[in-house]
Amino acid sequence: MNLGGKRMNLMERITGMITRPKETIEDISENPYIEEAVLIVGITAVFYAISAYLMQSKIIYDYGDIDVSGLETFKLITTVTPIIMALIGVFVMWVIAAGIVHLISVALGGEGKFIQMLVVYGYAYIPIIISTVVGIILMNFVDPITITISST
């Protein structure tokens, strides 16, 4: 049940996913708000994009004797693509994973609507946000690596 019979607000739900997950998930299931889940998944996507950007900055390509004057577009694509994929991929995987879990639940006799599963699964990203922030912090302590690309 939720706190005192009233609906938890967004901050109570966020902290509840860490401190009281069972009660929080029950409250989310009773009152699913897709906007809140989109916000949480969106925050996760932004942190993933930041992480992808930082990872790109930790990789140095050494082209040796290869003429790289025509590779500016390639460099741009290899820098921007992981960031864009991080932003989009989180949302795509959220919907796919929630759909798979919902289908399995229905096949096993579970009840509920897909939107409920989508919202609950969105809230399940809260621990992922925490681990991603920790990863971003730790990534700042990693030395860059050099990848040598040679024509021979």
C-alpha cells in the first residue's frame, strides 16, 4: 500500500524505489503516470549520452602514416553516433524490455495493462541512474587509451 492511503508524489516514488520498493511499486501500479516514467528514462538517457561522450574522449586514434585529411566526416560520425544511440537506445530498450516482461506476465496468468508495466519498468531505471553517475565520476580517473590504425 501507499503511504497513509494517499498517492506518493514523484520524489517519494523515486526514494521509495530504493528504500521501500515493494510499497512503491504497488503505488506505481495503482496510479501509473507515464510522464514520470518518461522523465526518469529521459534522465537515464542523458546520463548514458554523457557517459558515451566521456568514453569517446578517452579514446585517441593514432593513424600513423595514413592521410586523415578526408576522414573528418568519419571522425564526426564516430563521435556523434554513440551519443545519439545512447539517447535513443535507452527509450527503445525500455519499451522492448517492458513489452517482453508484460508478455511473459500475461502468458503466466498475470493481470494488468502494458502502461502499468511500462511505468514500473521506467521507475526500475532509478538504480541504473545511480550506477551511471558513479561510472561517469570514475571515468574521469581513467587514463586515455591510444588505438593505432596502420595501413600495413
